Amino acid sequence: MVTGGAKGVGGKAGAKADLVTDITASLVVFLVALPLCIGVAVASGVPAELGIISGVIGGLVVGAVKGSTLQVSGPAAGLAALVADTVADVGVAMLGVIVLFAGLLQIVLGLVKLGRMFQATSVAVVQGMLAGIGVPLMFSQAYPMADAKAPGTAIENMAGIPGLLAGILTNPQAMIATLLGILTIVLSFVWKKVPGPAGKIPAALVAVGIGVVVAALPGVDVKTLQVGNLLASVNLPGAEQFGALTDGAIITAILTFTVIASAESLFTAAAVDRMHSGPRTRYNTELVAQGVGNTVAGVLGALPITAVVARSSANVQAGAKTRLSRTLHGLWLLAFALLLPQVLALIPISVLAGVLVHSGWKLFAPAEFPKMWRQDRGEFAVMTLTTLVIVATALLEGVLFGVAAGIVLAALRMSQTVIRQHMEEDTAKVVMAGNATFLRLPKVIEALEAAAASGKPRIRLDLTGVTHLDHACRNQVEEFTAQQRGLGLRVELLMPGEAKQAEPAGSRTAASAGEAPGSAPLPRRPVAGMEEEPAGAGEPAPWPTADAEWFYLDTRPLPEEQSRSSLLG
């Protein structure tokens, strides 16, 4: 009883500790999510308030569902370009209908259990995706960290850094904002090493406190957050918008939003699961949760929602243990935007940008690249290519490219074919083993052509050691056999799966068209112009018959395998 009581007390203490940790983690996620919500909305060409509404839905609606434990959802930068193009084409009012029906489609996809297919994701692709998100995030946030506007794409942001530095050096206010951002980054790296209770306070909260004090000093004029009325920003779709669903362009937009939002969310789930050791994501349930969130966002005319790596990684790094942290962050967004907009107006944008730069560095994780190089250079190539393509294009394109590269790498590694050639007195022998697929077809053709060019009157092809022979290689071997027999050469062909019991030379079974002794006749594909036909009276057979002497099966082992008593495998 005492033990049970002690255990119960310990359990309560542990639950209390988890509650405190989750609350502090939710505040960190809130600080990361707030500038992202506003930044994504501005980049999407819609009012900033719509980004906050989507962030609230991502926390209170998606966060409450048991699909994932630590993954955090909201408006994502990966959809900003698509949203901007859609808004430019059909208007902000139509965006709600598109997001609404994309959410309904996501719910259907989750209910038919298509979410789990995203679990088949290479670690190299996931790490490349994280790095590919982290690098552009760092460069894009370098501009608001100096109270400047980012030029646009990741490449343009990188190219504009020298000009940004020059502007900082000539503008005292930009210098102050940049120093606040740099201080935030430094605190994010070192604050956890501070001894005592102070070290338990999130570094982001400390940086915000310092930033608010500095921004309030006389003579300091740095940019702070500006948020309008959330309720006035809600834009419910009307009959006119629903009537436009007959437009093919709208249907295409709905399908595009569905695919990209689902892919980003579930690829992010795979990445976040690798960041912690807690409960794994239930992919189908999470896809339904994302669909419910987008359905609500569509009804309110807000931005589409996906899982966001920056917020999710901040949640994990802050030590969150349960879904409470990701749900509470939505509550903080709603409370501050509705009740305390004047408090938000005190927070310097450069401080929040510094928080995001630190998150981008953690996502980039440069130490993972040399580590992957040492472990597996093929996977290193996939990881690096995924990162570069995401930086150069966009998240979805980069991930798809990485998945394709991973599949090619796996196919090459699975297509390991060992081919040995050996010349005897009157025989050119070719022995194959492993997986013979179309990827190794050039190697197979080279070996067959070498056997044919050897000048030997007899060729022996032993494929009994091949574990997989695809259509391309089988077709090539059979055509080669038919062609060489047509030229009068003696060709023996042993295919995979044939028995290996040797019979006396000259036996009828072994003599049947080069079949393995003791096996059923090998099914042959007809070759035009080479069918066996009976010879006319007094005329030699135009095609060698099954009784021809050169059809006997040579049961002698190759010299390097004298210890084996059966035929070569």
C-alpha cells in the first residue's frame, strides 16, 4: 500500500511537472506562431488578421484531435505563393470556399485511410526537407530582424543580404533592431545553460521582455506588431461563391490545395516524429484533423492550414509532452489578439524574427550533413539534393524530388547483379546471380555479347542463382539464346528455379532443348522465323531437333567451384 501510495504521489508530481512544461512550451510556440501567422498572411496577399484566425484554428481545432501529440498547425509559408496566386485570380472571398472543400476532401482521404502511405518516407528526405525549410527561413527573417522587407524568394533573399548589411550600417534604428534580433538568437542558444530557476524560463520570453523594455526607451523607434480587429476580418462565403464551384479552375484549385496541404502536413508529421520519443502520429487521424481545421478555416474565410515545422520543432525543443501545448498556443493567439492587442503592439518584430532565425538554424542542423556523409554517402546525396531543390524552388517540389531520388537510389541498390564469365576448351560460360532488373540490362548485354564474340562453339548461360529476373532481362536472354541458336551455336540455358540434379549426359530429359535435368520443360516464347519444322524426305532439318548432340547438358562444375557437386547456382 505504501509503495502504491508513493507511486501515486510520484505520478501526480510527474503530471504536474508535465502541465507546467506544456504551459511554458505553449507560450514559446505562441511567440513563434504569431509572426509566422502575420508574415504568411502578408505574403499571401490577405489581411494579417486572417493569418491569426488560421493560427487559432490550428491550435484549438486541429490541436485538440488525437492525430499527433506535438505537431503544431497553422498557416504555412509553403502555401503562401499558391494562396497569393489564387487570391489574385479569384479574390479573397473565393478563397474560403476553396479551403472549405479542400478540408472536406482531406477528411475523406483520412477516412479511407490514405494517410499512412506518407510513413514510407526516407530519413534522408525528411532531414533534407527540414534543412530546406530552415535555410530559407533564416534568410527571410534576416530582413524583418533589421526592420526591412524581404525581396521575395529564397534565392532573392540570399542575394540581397549584402545590400541589407549596407543599409543596417547607415541606419541607427535598423542597427538597434538588428542588435535586438542578434541578442534574441544568442539568448536562444545559451539561456538553457543558465543555472537555477532562471534557466527554466523560455529564452524567447526573456528576449521579448528585453525587447519590450528597449523599444520603450526614448529615441528608440523600432517596428512592433500591428494587429486589427479579428471579428471584423471574418469573411463567410455566400451563395455567389458556392455557385462558382462549377468553374473548372476552382475545382483544380481545390484539388491542388488538398494535395499540397496534405503532403506538407504528413511529411511534417514524419519529421516531427523523429524529433521526439513520445507517442507517434496516427496519420489517418491527423489527416482528418487537418481536414476539420481547413473546413472551419474555409467557413470563416481564413487561410489554409497545414502542420508547420517551425512551430512543431519549437514545441518539441521547449519540452512539450502532451497535446495541451499545441492547443493552448491557439488560445494565447486568440486571447492576445482579442483582449490585448495593445500588448502585442509593444513587441518588436525584430525580436520575433530572431526567434525564427534560431528555429531555422535548428531545422537546418548543419551537423547532420557530415554525419550522414560518414554513414551513407548515397543517402547524403539524397539529403543534399532535397535541401537544394527546396531552396531553389518550393517545399513540395523539393520533397517530391527527394522521394524520387530516394526511390532511384533504392532501386539501384536492390538491382545488384553478379555476372561471372569463364572460358573453357569449347565453351563460353556466363553465370548470373542476384537481382537482374532493367537497371542492370547494359551489364547483362555486355556479358552476353562477350560470350558470343568469344568464338567458342558452345555457350552456357546459368541463371539459376538469380533471385529476381524482370521482364526486360528475361526477354534479352531469351532473344539472345534464340539468335545464337539460329546461327548454329550450341546454347544451354538454365533459368531461375530449375532443379539442379545432374543426369547422365545424353539423357533424353537433359537433352530437351537445353532444359535442366530433372526439371519440367522450360516455357519458351516463340521467336518469329525460328520454329522447329520437320524436314522433308531426304533433306536435312532446317532447325536442329531435340535429339541433336549439342543439346546435352554439361554437368561439369566451373574450376573455381570444384567443391560443389551440383550444377552452378
